[in-house]
Amino acid sequence: MTERVSRIDRPANASRWHPSARRTSTTCTPGTTTRGAFDSRWYEERKRAALLAALPWRHYRATFEAGCSTGALTAHLADRSDRVLAVDLAPAALERARRRLAGRDHVELRRAMLPDDWPEGAFDLVVLSEVAYYWAGADLDRGLTAAVASLSPDGHLVACHWRHPVAEYPHTGDDVHDALAARPDLVRLVRHEEEDFVLEVFGHPGARSVATEAGLVS
């Protein structure tokens, strides 16, 4: 695994944790207050499993994960990717991710402020999990545009976000997914909606379903 610092300035109130992670004293597993304990909660485990099951391909060539936090999802993406680039803003979260992913030489971690520091290159999987509701004002459109621009012609963009409002976040998860659905340069392949989160997979226009790709339907 390699690690690179892309940008080191950080707003004082910035975070890349899930909304309920901020209230660790009341929402973590009883008797624990650590981020590691939060990662292992059934809600998070189940949500990661849903996201991974929704991916149309078994394996990807190049994956970009925006807002990787401590690397809990990154580890699973690494199992299904030839190469993974994962970024986050918080140094402490990246340090935990570095320890979690030690020995995974095809995984690169970077510190970055998105969407300003969006990486160059093309990816056939772009993952926006619990990150895009941080992008205020024009940054939401900038971030989504950068995500689509970095997507390979046959690639997939997966987005998964908490739906309940959080006062200090400029958008809700529903706002993010409404913006994705309104883009003419994306078509939706998967949608999974619950009271707590929404999960969607998109591709470029012309993208085909898993059954169509497998020749089960024409």
C-alpha cells in the first residue's frame, strides 16, 4: 500500500465520518466510543454488504473511493479491484486506514480535499459513500461532474448516503441522489431505498443491466 498527501489544509469543522458517528457517546455500540467500534456496527456492516452486492461487476480494473474514512469499505473494494485509490480529508482516519490496509500494495491512500483535489485518470468504479452531502453550493455539481468525467466509458458510479437531515450538512442524501438522477450523462442501473439510506448505481447512457450483460435477456 502507498500513501500520498495531496493537500493539507483542513477546515476546523470538517469531517468525513458518517453523520451518526459524530454522536459517538450516544450512538456507538453500548460501552464503546471508538470509530473502529462504529465501523463494526451491524448498520454499517449491512450497508457495506448492500453496496458491494449492488456492484454490477465481480471485479474492477481501477477503483476510486471518495471519502474513505478508516478504510472499512476500502478493504472490500480492494478484494474486487486490480487497483484502488482512496482519499479522505481527516489525517486520523487515514492513519487507521493505513493500518487496516497494510500489505495491500495495490491500494493507494491520499489526503485530499474534494472536489478541489479530484484525481486525474479514469476509473471503472467511482464510489461516493457518505461524502457528497458535504459539498456545499456549486461544489455539489462540481464534485458530481468530476466523478462522471473520471468514469471510464464502461464504468459504474455507486452512491450511498444517509437520508436523515443533519443540521450542519449543506445537503441531505436525497438531495445528492436527486442531483445524480437529474444528470443527462448518467443512467441508473440500481436503486435501493430504505428509511435510513439510499443506494444507487449509475453508468453512462447505454449501460446495460447485469442480466443483459450476462446474455440472460436481450
